[in-house]
Amino acid sequence: MSKLWFAFCVVPLALIAEESDIAVISETPVKQVEVTQSKKESQSTLYTIDSSYKAFTGRINGNNVRLRVGPDLESNVVSELNKDELVVVTGQKGDFYAVQPLAEQKAYIFRSFILDGYVEGNRVNVRLKPDLEAPIIGHLSSGSKVEGKICEGNHKWLEIDPPASTHFYIAKEYIDNIGGRELKAIKDKRCATVNQLLDSANLLTQAEMRKPYNEIDIDRLTRNYLTVVNDYVDFPDHCAIAKKNLTKLQEEYLQKKIAYLESRAENMGKVSPSGDAEHFAAHSSREDNEDLVSHTDRMKIWEPLEEAIYLTWSGMHHQKTMDDFYAAQKLKSVKLSGIIEAYTDPVRCKPGDYVLRQDGVPAAYLYSTNVNLQALVGKKVTLLASSRSNNNFAFPAYFVLEAE
């Protein structure tokens, strides 16, 4: 019974001795604990950093660069860093730079030494993981205030931020000095801002794209993504995501616009019921039809279609304007000659408001949003035109760019 009681008392004392410098008065068991502690301490030597060292912000220049507990290749690996990540270098030891722990780095302390948020014990070990075999990365003195949460994987440990004295190490060859230590804080703030901008842009896009086409504020959505692309070039990954999402937005918006325009064109091209159509045909002359719609209105009718064609083109030519589009159209244009005639038949999906006659025979359908073709009716002209869909009508269709 006495042996059992002795074992019950010694084991907890051994754990306490292992995580602090508290002296335990006992025989053989304590000596074994001290030997074990000595081995672990030798594997996790904590180095003092020269306080006069001029700290700087370092940029990682490679991928899978190892962050270690100590300044040697035998030390435990804390994590791996990739190209362009930033660290604050606070000292050096041989061929290694000492760096501050990363923002997301956590440390662990045995809960037995924490009472009401304060450390009870001298030089209590702080470890890399919630395990007695994990490397020691710092110490806390009696009375030190500790804030943290109970470790989810092992409730005997408290998860905390690493002590201020904690440093990790990276081989010097993998770090480039890019400025003062304050630069990383500035970059971190910009990173938080660009993350927020990108998240906001994505959420707003999702909300806007649920609206009908004519209620979508495409300019605002575009500006949100372009702000990231233009103002945060120092965050290439974020810029790439913004460009990708902007392209996706433009494609979805274009599809909505095309569907809207097709629906609108279909409604505009619908023929009246048969009785009304016959009445219209019997009592309306071609000249009367021309009076119903002014030449300006005729031109405006085609603007949505031209804008849809432009949007399709701009999907492959980013940052280009409507003027750029028509300049490109001129390079591929054709010359047409003949006499212009108004085309006022009330047919559905007609490919133009005018017909070009050559030798008295219809040769092409015409429309334009910037050339007043009505003023050229009955005249022989030479046109600079760009091909358009003829909607399966008898003759080719063209958009008139210029007229002579």
C-alpha cells in the first residue's frame, strides 16, 4: 500500500519538475526526471539575441523554406515558408537569421502552472506543441500574465501566443533585406485591406447578379475589381483572383444582356394579330410607316444590339472602348456601292432598316447608329461597312461605318 501511495505522489511531481525549475526532494525517480529534462533542454537550446541588432523586414526568396527552432540543420522544423512571404529579422546566429514568430504561430504551456491567469512556477517551459516531447521555445517566469484557451486536442495544455523572447531561425541565403522592420506591419495592413476589398467585391457581385439585367450596376462591380488590380500590384495572387472574377462577371453580365436584348428585340418585332395586320397592310403606305419612326429613333433601336456585339468583343480586348471597337471594325470593313432604299416591311427580326440596291436588285440590308441613312435614301452612295448577322434573310447584312 505504501509503494502505491509513493508512486501516486512521485509521478505528478515528476511532471511538474519537468516543466519548471521547482526542486523535488525524493530519491531515484527525481534523478531520472532530471536526466530526461537535461536531454530535452540540450535538444532545445534557447539563444539570446543581441538587442542592438538592427532589425529589418526580410522577403523569402524560395519555396518550402524551413523555419527552425534553432540555428542549425538538426533543429526541429516549425513550418515552411514560400516565396514572397515576409518575416521580421531580429538577429543572427552563424549562417542563420533569427526571426519573430509568424502571426498565426501558437505555443503551449502545461495548465498545472497557470492559476487565475498567472504563471505559478519559475522558468516554466513553453513548448512548440502540446506534448512533453515537443521542443521548448521559451520560458515564463512566476507572476507572468497568460491569456489563452484550452488546447482542443489535449485539455492538460493551454494554447497561448509565443513569449516575446521567442525566436525561430531561417538560413540567411533564403532571406532578402527589403527595408526596416516596420515594413512588414505596413504590408500586413495592406494585405488585410486587400482581403477585405476582394471579399466585399465578391459578395456585392453575387448580390447584384441576382437582379434583373437592367438593374445591375456593372460599372460599380467593375470598379471594385479594378481597384484591387490597379492599387494592389504588390499582391499578385489577389490581383490574379480579381482579374479572374472580373472576367467571369463580364461573361455572366454579357449573357444576361444578350438574353435581355433578344427578349426585347422579339417583343419589338412581333407582328400585330392577323386582323390588325391586314388592316395595317391595307391602309398604311410605306411613306406612312416612315413617318411613324423618325430616323433618330431608327438609329437608337440598334444601339442595344451594337452594345452587345461590343461587349462580346471587349471580353477578349480588356480596357478597350466602343471607339476602339469601331476602329478595329474599320480595319476589316468592306466597300459597298449602290442606291439606298428604306426597308419598312413589318417583319420580325429584320436585319436592317434599309436595303442597298445594285443595278435595281436588292443586294444587302443596312443599319447604322452613327450615319443617318435616312438622309441618303434614293441616292447612289459608297459605304464603308462591317458585316453583321442577317438573321437568315435573303441578303447579307451590314453595319454602316461611313458613307460617301
